[in-house]
Amino acid sequence: MPAISRVDASRLARWWRNIDRVTLSCVGILIAFGYILMLAASPAVAVRIGASREMFILKQVVFLAFSGMTVLAVSTLSTKGVKRLGLIGGVIALAATALTLVHGVEIKGARRWIALPLMSVQPSEFLKPCFAVVTAWLLAERRRHRLFGRVPFPGLPIALGCFAVILLLLKSQPDIGMLSVVTMVFMTQLFVDGLPLLFVGLGVGAMVGAFGAAFVAFPHVRSRVERFLHPNIGDHYQIDTALRAFGNGGLLGRGPGEGRVKDLLPDAHADFVFAVAGEEYGLLICLGIIAVFLVIVLRTLLKLMREDDPFIITACTGLVAGFGLQAFINMGSTLHLIPTKGMTLPLISYGGSSAISVALTLGMVLALTRHRVTASSISQRFEEEEFLDGQRWNDQHWRARQDLA
């Protein structure tokens, strides 16, 4: 982008000066990786299912282009605009998630998608960022406002009620993986907001108990856990193939287009795209992808250490926690570090709902972490300038006295 004058007061200029350009660049790198790996992985998958070689590529080009525009558009919003977007988007996503139970498309025993003319939409993907923003808003209002001048605003009970509704909907689909991510994001926000450690421990215990209940109640959860713990139980074809792909790739990879895992795995373009990267581009590129995710998460958390707005702190913590957790689950299951879970690698795996949801998440993070000029910062700047002017005058006065002596 060409240099912008410091005196340029246009909205674009102010956005460019105040945006976190390092995080924005990392988002661009992830989108670029998404294009490259889709070119590598999707043609073989499309041919195997009898479709055109370019089907997945053309769709993902549109998805990623729209995702990039979404990041840029959402990053221009004010704090109030992010709150409104989170509330409106959350209501729509919640209603659409409920609609999947009635008119959803059933795939592999789960109703998570709504069929549209050109694509299928997974509404629960949009619950993650919107619920994180709404939860942060409710928790912040609890500290700022009182009802009738005495009673604190019931932000925490309302947030717990919203979470209970989401829990029931995701359990009914069922989508235990998405429910786990939303639960951990919610617990992280409560911890950052100052929830006593006793209740944090009770929450962790409840999560462990819920996982045990899911292990007993849902056969697909039990199957995945047992296959992870016992190598001799069940089918390990996908994991074994993915691990062989990493071994074949070595340090520098076999080269673009030379991988074989995309010809063998049915989800090579989606859940196992990280294995395609490992085989064709090697360990170094995989470490580079991990580093990009780490930069986005850690840089956001470090910026929050200088923030004093409780809404921004809680919202951004929830947003980057969900983003980082999704990336970890995908890469961890591909590397057989955790039980397999059908979750996409943000902005890299194929999927329109996932890509746009992640773009919404990162756009909100960029919008909330933009540098904002406040009265205190202006006052501090004037004080610093006055101090420097006084220091210069003292130096000049001392030199003049030395010359006279």
C-alpha cells in the first residue's frame, strides 16, 4: 500500500495508521497458504468423487476472496459497531442453528448444515465469534451499570442462559467438537473476567464430567477416543496415511504436486490439508504455518496487556482463544496428538462457512485492537512534548553558560 501522509485525515488513512499491520499481514499469509494448498489437494479429491477438477478450487477462490473482504470491512468498525455485529449475527446464527434441527441436511448422522443453492452453510460456525462478543459485552455491562441504581446488571446470568441454549442446540445436532470449543472459549472469558478459582475448578470438573457423559452417550465419540488410545481397535487408515505423509515429506517436502496423500484421503482438502502441506512442502513450511497462527494469537494477547477496557480484553481473549483452539485441534488430530475431530484449519482448509467465520473473528480482533486516540493519550502526548521542549531549553541554556565561561 502506498505511503499515506501523516496529515491525511481520511477514514482510510486513519484506518491504515491505526490497524495492527503485522496481524493483518499474517491473515494475508494464511489466505495465500489456503490458495496454494487448495491447488495442491482439491483436484484429486474432486476427480475421485466424479466432479470437475476445478470445482473445489473455484469455490474456495470465491470463499477466500470474500473472507479477505470481510476481514477488511469488519476491521473498520468501531467498538460499538463490533457489539452490534456480534448481537445481530449471534441472533441470526442461533436461529439458523435451531433451524438445522428441523430442515437441516443430515451428513454422517448429524444435522449441522442448511442447504443453499450454491453451497451448504454451517450456522454454528458463526456462533463462536458472535457469542464471544456478546458474552464480553454482558460481562462488561455487569461492571458498568446497575438496575434501579442498586442492583448490578445481570450480565453473568444472561450469558449463562445464552450458553445453555447453545449447549442444547449443539448437543441435539450433535456437534460435540463445536460445543467443546464454545465451552472452552466461554470458560476462558469467565476466567479473564475474574471468576474465582473455586468456580473455575468447578467448571473444569463439569467439562470433564460432560466429556465422560459424551463418551458414554455418543457412539462416534467413544469410537474416536478408543481408536486414539488403542492402536489395535478400529480403523486407523486416515491417521496412518497422514502420518506417513509427514514422514515422506521430511524437512523440505517432495515438491509441489508430488504428494500422494491427496490421492488416498477422502478429506485431504479439508480436515487433513495439513498432511498435504507436510508431504509436499515439508517440515519447515509446516513450522511456518504454526508460527503464523502463534503470531496472531500471542500478538493479540500482548496488545491486550496495555488495554484497560474490560469489554475489549474479554472479547479479544475469547476470539483469539477460539481461533487458536480450532487451529490446534485440526493440526493436533492430523498429527495424532488428540482424537480425530472434523474441524477445519482456519483459512487453509476447504469450506465457506469456516473461512467466513474465521474472517469475521479476525476482523473483529483487528477492529478492537486498533489504536484509538483518547483524551488521556492526547494529554500524555502534550506532556511528553512539553517535557522534551523543556529539556532542549535546559541543554541550550547550559551550553550558552559554558560558552560565556
